[in-house]
Amino acid sequence: MKKRNLFLVLVFVVCIVFSGCSNNKGSSNSSNNTTSVGEGTEIELWTFNELHGKYYESMVKKWNELHQDKKIKLVISVLPYDDLHNKLLVALQSGKGAPDISDIEISKFANFLKGKPQLLPLNDVVDPEKSNVVQSRLDIYSKDGKVYGIDFHVGASVIYYNKEILDKAGVNPDDIKTWEDYKKAGKQVLEKTGVPMTTLETSDQWSIWPQVAQLEGPVDFIDENGEVNLSDPQIVNVLKYEQDLINEGIAVAAPGNGHHKEEYYGFMNNGGAASVWMPMWYMGRFVDYMPDLKGKIVIKPMPAWKEGSPRSAGMGGTGTAVTNQSKHPELAKEFLAYAKLSKEGNIEIWKQLGFDPIRSDVWDSPELREANKFTEYFGDNIFDVLLEIKDEIEGVHITEKTPQISDALKTTILYRTLVEKEDPEKVLKEAEKEIK
Amino acid sequence: MAGSEISLKNKPEYPSKQGRGFKNIFYSQKIAPYLFVLPFIFSFAIFFAYPVYSTIVMSFQEVLPGQVTFIGFENYKNLWNPTFLKAIWNSTVYTALTLLVLIPFPLLLAVFLNSKLMIAKNLFRSITFIPALTSVVVAGIIFRLIFGSQEGALLNSIVGVFGMEPKAWLNHAGTSMFALVILATWRWMGVNLLYYLAGLQNIPKELYESAEIDGASTIQKFFYITVPLLKPIIIYVFTISIYGGYSMFAESYMLYGSNRSPNDIGLTIVGYLYRNGIEQNNLGLGSAIGITLLLITFVITIIQLKFFGMFKREDS
């Protein structure tokens, strides 16, 4: 009798646990918008960014004009960030349901290179253009000499100053050369205007990562041998610097915990902070979400850790890949190369998205000097900043551990040190131990 | 059980000749029961038993697309880390708090709703049940807005009336657990209430009448008639609430808009499973977490059922 009961209970437990899980799966299936553009061979594309979606939309129109014999009907789905990566992983693991082309964000890309990559190597389209492209932007999406993703941008990190607030405080952004200068200027801004100099992300990595990657030499969260390097004394110092900024009131934790949150856009738009350092691709967010700051923002190279040290780092990125489930792999690759690798594509990436394109041979082309919504917002000299720091853009190291490090930063490390004010060294050591 | 045996023994007069073989199966005492449970056996085997089996196998493997290797207990060893312990702790606290709220309060409400003196019974019954019909996604987003950190968020403007500073509710362990428990209460109160109501309606009125004649007070009637007779229902609600608590994931996911909460204050066991298995493409470790969750709930259930004397009654 007892045994049978035990078995029944087990069966019961199993049922409930599984029905619980299956419910959850259904419910995380939140809304997605699908748009279909053009007529012809159907190619399905997933992206997690509405602006990327619009870009592909315009590129497929151009492609169809140029290639009457190879017209494409592009079906673009814009999915939420987590949804896209999870669905794509499951689809690739199970061998069913993946799109032809998908955007994959850099901190998730390593997941897709584990084991035998279920993405198609893009070498046949990338190799002919290799000499024109910033090599480090290909390396981050490569495994065993094969390239699996093409990026939009270099993602050079820069600092955006609110000139109105700086003027009120009597600070000249060109005098800020190092992070020590920045701290001093921040104090002045706080005393004169009562507004914090900047905000720091506590649930995302774009405040800490550029500062870490710009450190001289190959220092990054992962060292040059692929080992987790979180507790490196230099990284500890970076986090201590951020903690000091918060302790002195020069910085505050970003409203909504990050620079991609509605709360933050509203806060910044109302002149809530005097500056923010983010990669070049953040320009689009200013234009779209912070319209009131138009004409007030100046873009400058980031301060350096010491005078003469690098002033930027290539940050973030979206590797677009062709999956092995594509029914028209050749066409998908050709279109992808046209959209993201060709000269026209790279110029359009700048014009429409305001990204610093990965082909360095277009950086000084006249098209990049033309007026567009970004020059209207930020002024004409955007690319001068980029050309100024061209040789100072430090790279990052990406391995299979990157998704774990990125999760640790987004959940525990930044929150515990910047909000709960725990000792950075202790927190980083603990995180490193867990990830190793 | 007893009822079904009786009806099987009362064989119908239908002639059981050969040639009507197929129909005969339905009337055969030996085969019919198995035939009737067959659909369940099939769906159980395909959707439950097989997945459990393959999860157990996968928990000893490193599962990557295109290459699967056995790695022994490595996945289970990797589970011994502060984040997983935190996830277990969060799930346990959440379960305990929801039990504290969702066992006694629906019982009280059910007694009220069952009372003859109550007006607009059906209206209240529907109102308490409607939240269970809403999608977790919608509920989660609404609760995220209610508990938002802006001054204009609903809860902050309410506490503002009492002179309290606006708070970042979802950024602190205590207040975010509070939000999760409130969400669970709002959603599941009506369901548990329904179970209790069904149980209450099965209690014979005569018992109350005779108690009244003996001069029992309302409170005495509640503790000496209602509660003991509702015991099987209470045990059932208790059991499903334990699983509900431990398998909670969607609520926290929707409340934070992702599986990442500040300092992992909203991380549950299933959230940790999702993070490792799906988000970090490590299905082997994910399976090990799933099996651990299964064992935890199994052990707790055994202890709980033993404590309520469910096994003892069957034996005697």
C-alpha cells in the first residue's frame, strides 16, 4: 500500500511540475510584430530592435530594384531581446523553426558558437572584403577561422555632454582629458547646478564595460588567454571609481537601472544629468527618445585613464547570421552581405541608423558628411570625433563565458557595488569564483 | 472506486456472443478498465514519463547542438553555488509566504460566501475568480507599472498621500517579495476559494443544525465541523500551493521584464533553470536543476502528507 502511494505522489508531483513549466513557456511568448516587404523568394528575418527592422526593410527595397532576377520577399519579425535569443537557441537545438537570417546580440553570440555551430559560415562573402573591414569586429563572431556573423558597427564608445548644463556650471568639455578631470568637473557641475554629472547603469553593462575595455593593453573581463579576469586589480579600480562617483553624488544610479529604460529617457530628456558615456550607436536613442535635447548634446571622446591612454573601446554589436535551416542559404548570404558588408550598405547604416560602420574605407567618404537627422541633432563634426580616436579603439574578448559574465554584471556585480555599496573587490572575486 | 466496481458487476443483458468482439471489449470486466485508462497512459507516457526520463539522462550529459557527451555528476557538482542556493531560498520564502496567505484567507472568504447571510454571493465569487483568468503576462506588466519607481507610479502616489518617500519597490529584496506575494494572492485567491466552496457545499447541513441545538457558537462550529470536514480539501490546496510556489517563474519574469533582477532578488529555481538551460545554452545543467526541483518538491510533499496523516489512514 505504502509503495503504491509513494508512486502516486511521485506521478502527481511530476504532472504538476511539468504542467507548471509548460504554462510558463506559453506565457513568455509575448507579442511580436511581423512585417513583410517586397515580392519574390521568401526570406525570414528576426531582429530584436525595431530600428534594425526598418533598416532591413529599406535595404530589401533597394536590393529588389538592383536584382530584378533575384527578388526577395523579406518577412521581418521584431521580437523582444530575450525572446529572440531563447527562441532561436531552441529552434537551432531542435532543428526546426529557425528563420533564414537572424540578428544575434554580441553578449549572446557565444551561446550560438558552442558545440557545432548551427549557423552557416559566411567566409565566401566576407573574405573578399576582409581588407576593408575592421578585423576585430569579425573576430568576435568567429570560431576556428570561420566567420558566422556580420556586425553593423564598430561601436566606438564616446561621451555625450549636455552643453547647456556644462555651460551653466562653467565647465568646458574639451578640458576634460582624464577620468580624474571628469570627476573634478562633475563636482563643479553638482555644486553649481545641483544636477549629477552622469548616471551609471546598474542592470546593464554599458557603463562599466567601455571603461574596462579602454584600459591600456589587453585587459578585459576575459583575458587574452580566454580566462575569466573579473578580479584583475585594474578592473577592481574601475568599479571603485564608479562607486566613488556615486558616493560623492557626482553620479546616480540610472533611473530604471539602465540607459535603455523609459524612466531614463524621461529623466535625461528633462536635463536630469550632465553627461553619459555610451557607444556611438546610442545616438539613435537620443534622436528617437530624447527629442528635447536636440542641439544641446556634444559628442566627445571618452576621458582616458591617464593622459595618452586609449579613449574608446568597441562596444556591443549585433552579429547577423544565416542559420543552417535556411532554404535559400546562398540568397540569404548575398542579401546579408549587401545589407551589412557592401559599401552602399555601410553608408546606409550610417545614414539611417547613425552607427559607425565596420568598413573603415567609408569613414572619410563624402556621403558620411552629408546632413541627416544625426547631424541635425548633434552637429556636423560627428565623424571628426571618430577619426580622431580611430587608432585608440580598444577591442574586447569574447568567449563562451561571456554570456555568464554579462549575466553576473547585469544582476549581481553592479547592483551590489553601486546600489548596496559593497566592496568591489569582494564582489568581483565572488563572481569570478562562481563563473570559473 | 467502489461505485465503479458495482456498475461493472451489474452486467447488462446485452448478449455477449462472439463476432461482436469489438463491442465486447467494452463490457469485459478484465479489459474495459485498461481500455478506458489507455488514453491517460499514452499521454502520460509521451508527455510526462518520457520527458522525465530524458531529463534525467540529460542531467548527466553536456548537451550541445551536434555533440552530446556523458560527464557524470559534473552538472550536479556545478549546482553547488551561491546563486542556486539563492534561487532555492527565494522559491522557499515565496512558497512559505503564499501558503501563509493562500491557505487561511480563501477558507475564511469561502465560509463567508457560503453563509446564508451573505448578499450578492455570485458577484463576489466572480470578482475573486476573474484574476485567475487573466494572462500572467498582462498581470505582470500591470504590476510592474503599479510597483514602478517613478513618483507617478500607482503605489508611490498612494504612499505619497501618507507622506512616505517614493520607493524603488522592485529594487529591494523585501519589497519585491511583497510584490510577488501580492501578485500571487491576487491571482490565486479565487481559485483556492473555489476549491473550498466546493468542499463546503458537501458538508451536510444537519451537522450544523444539531450543533446549534447543542448550543455551539459560530466559532465552535467553524473549528469543530467546518475545518475537520474540509481537511481533505485543505490538504489538496496545500499540496498544489507548494508546487505552485516552487515552480513559480512567469510572475517574476514578467515583473522584471526579463529573467534578470537586481542582485537576483526575483530569481526562482525555474528562473535559474531557464537562465542556464535556455539563456546560456546549457541544457545539461538545466536538466540537473529540473531534477533537483523535482526531488525538493517530492521530499516536501512526502513530509507534508505524512504530517497530515494521509498514509496512516490508508493503512488502517
